Amino acid sequence: MAEPLILEFADGEYAFQLKMPQILELQDKCGYRDAEGAWRRKPITAILEELSTLEEAEIEGRKIIALFGAGAGLLETYEIIRLALIGGNSAVVNGETKEVSAIDAKRLVEDYVHPLALSDALLIAKGVAHATVYGYEPKKKAEAESEKSPSQSTKA
């Protein structure tokens, strides 16, 4: 099974993971009516492709996200984050591990994602969708620690 994507988010560190039930719900919620009027699920790969059209740029020293051509909308963005919080079902807040219920996920999206700039919310959704389709392997703890602190040399 793929590992959840762990992100600093809201009031702690949260696990984001779209498991099969969440993927199916996302595809249903973001679906569409075809030419004959039948309801079609929007595939997770199509949602990722739409999110992948985002481009990062720097203008006058500020990082911006160019949304031109991005096909994914607010619904996809917020549903990916909400459903991935439910699928991840884990957070560390103030040093305590807790489960994340569907009610918690909805509240977190309302309290922390809605106020974000759309580009910031889209980046979270893009990361989650990418990890869902291609997998995610967290860095080993030792690798992460070595990146945080510069290597120390000993003097003889």
C-alpha cells in the first residue's frame, strides 16, 4: 500500500491519502454529464492532469503559481484535500496523535483551506493527487535529519 503524504497543515502535521473509497467519491463528485446525459465519473488521472498544468514562476522576487490553462476547479481542489484527510485519518497536533474523522476533515477544509489563496490550495491538491497516482515514499528519517543539519567536521 502506498504511504500517506505527511504535510504540515493547519494546526499540526497531517496524513493525506486517497484510498479507493475516497478516490471513487472524488471521481463521482467531480463527474460530468456526457453528450447523452449519462453521469460519468471524472478519472483521478484526468484530475491530476488538470492540476499538473499549474506553473510556478518568480516575479519581482515573489513565487507565484500561474493558473493559466489549469482545468481543475475549486470543487476538485477542496474535495481532494477533504477526502485525503479522511483517507489519511491521522494527525499529530501539539505532540499528540489523533484520528481525523469526516467531520474533522470538513472543519479543517473550512477553517484552513478556504482562507488560503487558491494557488496554495491547488498545490496541496496537486501533491496529494500526484502521490495517489504515482505513489509516495517518505524520506528515511536519517536522510531527513542529515538534510536539516549541516555535516559537522571534527578538528584534530
